[in-house]
Amino acid sequence: MKKNHISVFALPSHTDDKRISGVDFIRIIQPMQHLGKQEGFEVEIFDAKEKTPTHWSHITEQFDIIYFNYLTHDWGYAAMGMLARKHDVKIVMDLDDNLWSILPDNSAYQTFKKGSKGLHVVTSIINDVDKVTCTNLYLKNAIVNNTYKRHEFVKVFPNYIDLDLYKYRLPFREMPDIVIGHFGSTTHFTSLQNEAFAEAMDKLMYEYPNIKFRTIGSFFGEYKRRWGARYEYAFGDVDVLEWIKKMPNFLNEIDIIVAPLTDNLYNRAKSSCKYLETSSFIKPGVWEKIRQYETEIDDGIDGFLASTKEEWYEKLKLLIDNKNLRKTMGENAFEKVKKYHQIQDHIQEYADFFKQILD
């Protein structure tokens, strides 16, 4: 170690001077903020809003480990990597998506599609770094399958949540109208138009004149055509910290969360981050019956799982008809997140990981 403690320089690679990206916050910034509070650690997180120049020559002389989110800047990595090797600095990269199976509807598809320079650069960087961190075992296996990295060099850190930041506990909503809500970016557009989910919603809209459907972060003309004024939409914020502040206003008027997710190689590597976030607001939900939610949710206790038209219809109907079930399920979801998924309770895992790297 360069000093009498372990020093980590954290680089949230997708953040710029205008916004903090969600993936950078939950994968790099949040855990490193808490690691910096641990005895024996010193952590500096690069702040893109500061205009002070940062030179890798200085950083690699001061820090033991560089921890960053995946990037496609080949020359930038080469400059950093060369100086890191010169000064015996360990390099760790985080990856939260199965980029080798990226879908055409993803906004980053042109960057990471098969045969692209971006995918080649990320793969090459993974081959070069000392360690890789990722969100789940499925993604770990995808990394091992598509790079030269072996299992022992890839560490799984699930996503965790800071309930001191997600601090708003919304009161149970008792209104005659029932609002079903979904929030997500363009990577969820295809999933949200899943035929099984859409047809179940058609049936519910016909049977229950008091329900509405609201999307946050997207607009679907087809749903507007089908459901008229009973389909509503809104948009959040590109800066994750601003979005967290605004979430209570959006979710306060939503009774049930839905998260349809097409079952494919790309989506199987995603995390259950949406479940953590909405559960912090004590909201019940129906979630796709797919790996990340199946391993997290006790069906019927702290959430419902669905994949077919019949399952989406029946489980949403149960929540629509039973306000006590909505209330209890939301409370159970919150208690599970509080008990098992707070970042403060898992930061020792990060500390042990970084110690092992230097050993």
C-alpha cells in the first residue's frame, strides 16, 4: 500500500458535468461513498462538475486501486493503464450489462452491437484489468464466456440501496381510481409492449372503468390510441439524484407498479434495481417472471410474478380488488429491502474485496 491504508480512486465513467447517471451512482458512487467511511480506507470519487484537471500520472502515484465503470475510450484507458502498471496500481472495472447480447432497440446498440469497435474495446479492457465486478451470476457467466477472464477474477456485487437517500415512505393511497404505473428508459420500450401484458391490460381496462395506466420516462402512442385519457405519461430527470427527489411526487399517485421484461439473454443479466427503488416507497407490484425477480420476490408475499396473459390479468386483478393486499404487499416489500438490501449492511463485502486485490 502507498500509505497505511488502502486508497481507491473511483471514476464514474458515464457521468458528466451536467448529470450523474443512474448506473454510475448505484454501481460506483454509492458504494464508494460508504467504503470511504470504513476504517483503513481512503476513497476519492472523481467529480465531473469540478473543472480542476486530473492527471493520471498524479493519481497513479497516490492511489492503490482505480475502480471505474465500463467505457469505450481506448486511448484514455491506454494512458491510464500504462501509468497504473508503471506504479503498480490495481485496476478494477464494473460492468452491469450483457453488452455481447445488446438488443437493437437499445440506444447504445450501435456502440456495442456485434462487430462494433465499442464492443471490441470493452472486451479488450476486461481482458486487461485485474478484476471485474458485475451485478449477478448470470452476467458473470456472460463475461467469462465472452472474454479471457476466468471466474475467480470476476466478483458479483448485487445492487443495494441507501434508505437514508431513498427516505420517503409514502402513505397508503385510498382513492376510488386505481393507477397502475411503470417507469423506465428506452431499454424497456419493447418489454412494456409485451403482448401478454398488453392484452391483460386491455381486459382489465374493459372490466374496470376506474383504472388508469401511467408510464414515467416513456410515451406509447399505441396505448394512447387504445386507452385514450386513461393512459397517462410523464418524464423524470436524467440526473439520478434529481430523479430520486422527484420520485415521491410521481409514485405518490400510483397504486401498483408493473415491470414486464422480455426474457432474453440481455435482459436476464439485468438487476432487480426497480424492485429496490419502488419497494422503498412501500409500493406493491407485479414483476416479470424472470431470473432477477424470481430470485428476489416471494410470489404473493412481497410481490407478484407473471409471464402469461392469464398471470398478468389474474395478479393485477387481485391487487385491484383487494386494498388490504396492496397495503400488506407494499409493506412486506419494504421490510425485505430494509432487511437484506441496504448498502450500509454490505459495505464490508467491498472492503474485503479490495483488501484481497492488494493481497
